[in-house]
Amino acid sequence: MRLAARARIEAVRSMEPVWGMGDREFEEYVADLCRRDGCTEVRRVGGANDLGADVIGRLPDGRKLVVQCKHYAKHRTVGSPDLQKFNGTVRDEHRADVPLFVASCKFTKQARVFAARHGLVLVDVDLLGFWNSGTTLTSLLDLDIGRSGTNRKLAPDS
């Protein structure tokens, strides 16, 4: 249990440079992580009128991946309204097989419940820290953040 707690602390520490990025730089960073893990046709498409897609690509098995990125301060949270907007476009507009929402902070409990109900994959600051440290995207897709995640905000200085 101590090793798991230490691994989580190290993963969060690895996020320090990420919190210093701008929004577009964060989207490109997520795109680069996708490429690192064998995704193909990866491109950053975020910007005005992106209909909720910041990164689009194909997983190594060929499924279409559509990613929404939220680059917030570590002490903030992403709530259910953001996920509701994403859910409203990710399949109908973008034809996603795997809708992925990546945040540099935590998701609220209501957001996690909504995501579980609608089959959205969430990567919060903890999982992003592990992804940043070498855990592959495909292994993160199998996790159930609705059960295993936490919505406790990080302190601004942690």
C-alpha cells in the first residue's frame, strides 16, 4: 500500500511541467502521449468550433479515439456539465469509438458518475501522471475511474 501511495505521489510530481503549459501546448502534449503509445493519424484539432474534440486519432487496434482536454489548475475540478457537452458531440459529430476526456485536475463525483453511465473514459490528474510516467494509454482505457477515482481536489501547492 505504501508503494502505491509513493507511486501516486511521484506521478503527481511528474505533472509540474504540465501545469505550466498553455492550453494548446497541453493538447499537443496529450497528442504526443497518444503517438508514443502507438496511436496513428493523431492530430490536434482543438480551437474555436471544435465541437468538443481537441485531439483525434486511431488506437493501435484501429478504433477511432476522440479526446477532449481540460488544462485547469490542479486545485480545480471538472464537473458534469463539461462531460455532458462532450458526450453530446463525441459520437454523433465525431463518430468516436473511444471518447476520452483528459484533465490536469480532478473530476467531481457527479462527473465520474455521468461518465460511467455514458461510457466516457476519464483520465484525471492522477492517471495523467501515470500516463506521463510511461503507463500506456491502452492500459488506462481499462480502468474504471467511477469506482477507483477520487474527486478530492489537490491543494494549490501540493
